[in-house]
Amino acid sequence: MSTPKYREFKFGVTRGEVSSGEGGVQYLRSVPLGSYAVRITDRFVQHARANPEKTFMAQRVKNADGTKGDWRHLKWGDALAGARRIAQGLIQLGLSADRPVAILSDNDLEHAQLILGCIYAGVPYCSVSSAYSTISQDFEKLRHVLQTLNPGLVFAASKARYGKAIETVVAKDAKVIYTDDGFAELLATPATDAVDAAMLATNGDTIVKFLFTSGSTKLPKAVINTQRMWCANQEQMGTSMPALKEGWHTLVDWLPWNHTFSGNHNFGLIMYNGGTIYIDEGKPTPALIGETFRNLREISPTIYLNVPTGFEYISDAMKTDEQLRKTLLKNVQMFFYAGAALAQPIWDGLFESQEREIGERIVMTTGLGMTESSPFALFVTNKDVKAGHLGLPTAGLVLKLVPNNGKLEVRYKGDNITPGYWKNPLATQESFDEEGFFCTGDAVKWIDDADINQGLKFDGRIAEDFKLATGTFVSVGPMRGKIIAAGAPYVQDAVITGLNMKEVGAMIFPLPAARVLDRAVLTAHFQNMMNELAKTATGSASKVARMIVLDELPSIDKGEITDKGSINQRSVLTHRAALVDALHADTAAGIIKPQN
């Protein structure tokens, strides 16, 4: 078989160095981190002054009938001028870390302008999941977020959509503005010299934003994000991915800014390196994916980032959509996925369409990170990437690999790591070890024990692993990956069961495509999946002995899923404990078991 040809892409970190500590601990680092900006505002101002007429961000105009029309552009020069005026208004409101800005609505140009104004003024902000206001019925998480932050200003796109949540939860002493009620006045505030003085007074320790964790069985925590974290991480990204520093980049991005993936990684990529974000109001769901396809048929990204479900839709569509293939693949230098495992059949489908359209493959990249690491932490070292590969730590980040029940827990130390959780000193203390390393809870292992330069691969979450009644450990992460791969193209995620039971079980969240299939066809697919998985099992801890396909969608109110689509294992197990018991007692309807 001939070696596949790839579009040129350079990997910036390809060698690691390991040293040993006590008790089997290992320390892994790559290259030193070079100098980086004091504040991300410095880079934003630099690009705006050099490229005032270029587009910073664009969003489709909303027509009166609810459809979306042509692109509305926000130029870099206008973005800077607007940021200074908004900053003046925020300063006059007396806002601070103790009375920050809370933004409740989805990505849009007004949301972006308010973010820029906050950063310029040195006023922390928090982009809050819109689902907490629009999908949630009890507003419990929104109430918790606002009680933690005590915002002095709350912004949302419209009173019609967000008014009920705001009236129910927002404190009476907070100023509330909407896009059509108050935002124009804020944007029209005449800027004074106080604005530039406020910007120059910010430094590496200045809190830029609060990003809330998704939460599991507990309420989400507010992760402190400083200027140092964000700037260091953007420089780390450019070191691992040199393409980021080369040229003006174009992103087409649906991912929400309340998540670190888009809010830090993608938004920061453009602010730090220069480029344009086209706000994609589509989403990897049956109802909204059409809008994503429309945008990608029109706009050619230079880098395309998505979650696995998004790539699954794209992989399937590119088989028959010539215009999608042509535009998406025209200028793109790399694909990047994060958030969950990407099944190999999706990968193969993407490669097949790429080779058919452009005669070569686009490098699929990935790594590991988290809200507390800004988020970029590990990145793959070469084009031969397989599901689960993470690669080496980025520049200046030291990994501490700690033996833990037969696994290696990975811990982080570097300039991109959070100083802790806002107003939660106990959680902060519990998250750092005696050497100051942040405890991630992620488990890793070497891709190749004989070659550390290949880096690491994912080995699950320490807290998710459990013992069967026999005392045998079950490694949840790798098992989920196997189920998702074997169940393609109908498995969104799997929740592994069996704590203190005799056998391992699984609850399957099917993808939307599976829900429209005839029940007999779907059952046959999963029966075959179970049979194939059983063939490779080597014992009770690696064999899925029983499985059930869930009809009830994961609940955002219960913390079972984030608005990015990630399933929370612990929360699902907690809230569906009765079903877990029924699955293992053989009393649940629809149980599927291996036939061999």
C-alpha cells in the first residue's frame, strides 16, 4: 500500500524529555516557552491598527421572516473603536472583579463587542451557557452562576428570549441591557483617556474572564482566567502549531464562547494572530447542521475546528456534496477535533473525500486540554494520528505523571494554568498537589514505550474507573472509545456501568440518525456490535456483558450533557441509578447481550 500524501503541515513540538521523581513519578516536558504578550489587548490593538479595514468578525443578517441573509461584517478598526467606547461605559458603571459582566446569550457581534470592551477596560466578564436561560426549566445553574459572580451588568440578546430567566434570577441591583435596549447607548459612550489608562493598567495577573466548568453531580465552578494564562496559551498554541503564526486566518465556528474551546482557543487565536471569525449559527444537530453546510459551501476556512459529532455530519455530507468538498478543502491547512473521541470510520470517510477532491489528505490533529489549562496543553507530534492520541506537552508546560491504581494520572504546571476557582478556596486547594501541579484527573499512557517522542495517548478519567464485585478494575475511557468506534455511525456516547456488580454494562446514547431507523434494524446493528466487542474481550473487565439503548435524551438541567454535546458519565449514572440497577438485574426492557 502506498504512503498517503498529506497537504503540508508542520508540527512545532516533536521531541520530549523525561526525568524521574520519587515513587515512580515522571516529569515530561518539551521545549521552553518563548516570550509572549503582556496582555492579549496588545495584540488586538496591533492588528486593528495595521488592518483596520479587514473583517474581524461576521454574522449573517437575520431577516424579518426568521431566515438568515448576507453577512454583516465588523471590521478590525471598528472593533477597536467600539471596544474603547464600551470600555468607557463599563468604567463609568464602576464594574470590577467583584461586580463583573455576565453575558447570557449566544455568539453574536454584540456579544463579541462587549467582550472586547471588557478586556480593554480590565473588567472581568463571563459568557454563560445560553441553555441555562433558555432550555433549563428551573434556572438552578444560572442562579448558581450569578450568585457566584454577583454581576454589576447583565447582557442578553433579547428580552423576548431571555427576559423570563433574567426577571427570575438576576439581582435587582444589577444593570440589565439587551441588544435592542441599552446596547446602542453603551456602544455610543464617548471614550476618554481613562480608557487607555485602564487598559495599560492591566497586566498578567489581571482577571480577564470567568469560565464555568460543566459540572458533574456538583454545581459548576468558576475557573479564573488571567491575561497571563491566555497570552501564554496562545503562544504555546503557535509553538505547537506554527501555521497559526503564519498568515491571516479564517475560522467558521459554531462552538459557544462560554466554553474554553471556542471562547479561549478560537476567539483568542484570532485576537492574538490576526484573522476573521465567521459566526456559524448552525450546530451538529439534525435541525441546524444545514446552516453549517451552507456556511462551509461559501466560506473557506484556513483552519477548521469542531467536535467529533460535527465532523461526523461533515464526513457524511462530503460524500455527495461537491460544493461543500470544494470550499471546505480549498484553503484549510488542518482539521482539529476535541471534546470526545473521534471514531475511525469518520476519520476514514473524511480522508476518502479529501483524496477524491484534492488528491491528498488534510492532517487531522487533536490533543488534550481543559478549562483550567486555557485550554491547550498537549498536541500530537506527527500526521500519523489515531483515535486517542494526545502527543507531547506544549512549550513551557511540565507534565507530572503519577502512578494511580495501575494508571498514570497527568498533572500540569505552567503559565497557562489557572490560579484557582473564584470564591472557592477549598476546591482550589484540593486541585493542586504539594508541588503546585494541577491535578487533572485524566489518565494517560505512552503511545510507544520505546519512543517517548511519540508522546501520550488517553487512558480515561481516574474518577470514572471503578471495580467490579470481583475487585477487578474497569478502565472506562478506553472501553467507551471501543464502543463508539464499533457502534459507528449510530453511537453518540456510551456510559459504562457495573460498579460493585459482577459484569460490565453500557447505556448507549444514540445519534439522531439512529432514532429514525426501524427498531428491528437498530437492534440488529447493536446486537452485531455486541458480538464483535465480545470477540476481543480478554476478561470480565473488558467485556460488555449487557447493554441498553436509551430513548430519553440527556438532560442539561441534570448536568448529563453540556451545550457542546459532551456526556457527563457521573451525572448520568447518578440520575439514572434505577435504570442501572434494572440493567444489571435483567429487569430493564430492551437489554442486549452478546450471542457468543
